[in-house]
Amino acid sequence: MKPLVLSLRQRPDQRLDLSALVPHKLAGKSVAEIERIDLSTSRHRVDVGEVFRVRAGNPQQIRLEGACDRLDLIGHGMSSGEMTVEGDVGAKAGRLMNGGRLVIQGNAGPWAASGMRAGHLEITGSVGDRLGGPLAGEVAGMRGGVVLVGGDAGERAGDRLRRGTIIIQGGAGPYAGSRMLAGTLIVRGPAGALPAPDPRGRGALVPGLLRAGRRLRPGQREDQGDPRRRRVGGQRPEGVDDPRPPLGLDLCGRPY
């Protein structure tokens, strides 16, 4: 059976939320019902039919043609089926995926695969910052599944990775694998400054590949931050006595 096809008419005036256009949410809907789905992210309503030409087909196989970077949340919460996107996409592609296969034939914005639990996400181009990382207020990032990036990744790829596998064929920005809890992150190209060693000793960040990209010799330490930073008054390492009294602040009642 032929796939359900959505062709972008033109670049939209506002960013659009495509979280409703996933296989399990479109199952059983007619073309007319799909065209009435609201995609807007502002007070101005935008329906699917205004920005996409819809061709009937199997909703378990969705093809999105002519995509652009104003299309956010593609594949959000996807649990089954297959989606193929031709072109670039915006932020949070594949967020909270729980199954299925999402293929993006282009570049993706920040927070791709954020909170992903299962499934397969492939991005043939490059991806923005915090690939697989958590949003503000979340304690863990990607929790399962497989992500394959054909190009480069931005800063903090795999931030707070909990489970799953991320493979980046190109390079990565600074602090790849920051705050990793577990899981696997592979960067085959050059990478930026590395995070400090994980004191818990968990995860499977591939340091050899990262070191090769940075031309670090075996045994050379990762970036530990600026050693010239001064100690804040009243704070000292544990077990070290400081005879000096702590600094205080006197508040005077006099006018300035």
C-alpha cells in the first residue's frame, strides 16, 4: 500500500508543531480530518491543509516532502510505523519516541531524540545542540533506542544519557557525553573540549575516538576547567583547616 504523503506548499510564516502527525495518531482518519488538524504555535491558527498537500495512503508509512527548519516536534511520541522526512527539520525531532523508525534526510535542530525511550532515529545530515539531552527541569535524557547521525553534532551530545546508543559519524561540539549516566555514545570524527571524568565510572563514552579527534595522547587529561579560578571566601576543600574567619557582610543603617 502507498504511504501517506504530506507535501509542504511553502515555508510557513510561524513555527509549526507537527507532534500530531505520527502514525498512531493518524490511524483511521480520512484526508479531510487530517487536513483540519491544528499545527499552530501562536494565536493564529494554521491547519494541515493550509501548509501541506495531503495524498491518501497508509498512515503507518508517512512521507513528508519539502520539509524546512520551521517544522518542530516531528515524530514526537512516535510508537510505531515509519516516517521519512525529505529536507531539514526544526527542534525536538523524535522527542519521546517509544518505537517505530524516523528517517530525516537532511539536518535537524536542537534536542533531537530528547527523552527517547525506544525506536530508531536516523539523521543523514547534521544535528544541533544537546542531541538526546533533557529539557529544562528533566533529570535524564535519552532512555533507549538508537540514534544515527550522518554528519556533525552540536554541543553536549548525549547530555545525561541514561540508556540507548548514539552514533555520530562526523564530529561533535564541546562536552560530548556531559553528565552521562549510562548508555553508549560513539563519535567517529573530531570533538570539542571533553567533559571531566565521570566519578561514577558509568557509561560507554568512546574516549579513544574523541582523543584521536583532539590529538590527545594516551594518558593526557581531559579538560578540567580553568585552573586559575580563585576559591570563594568561606569555601575550602573537605578536610583542610582554614584558620581565617569566614567573610561577613555588615549592613549599615545610614543613607547613601
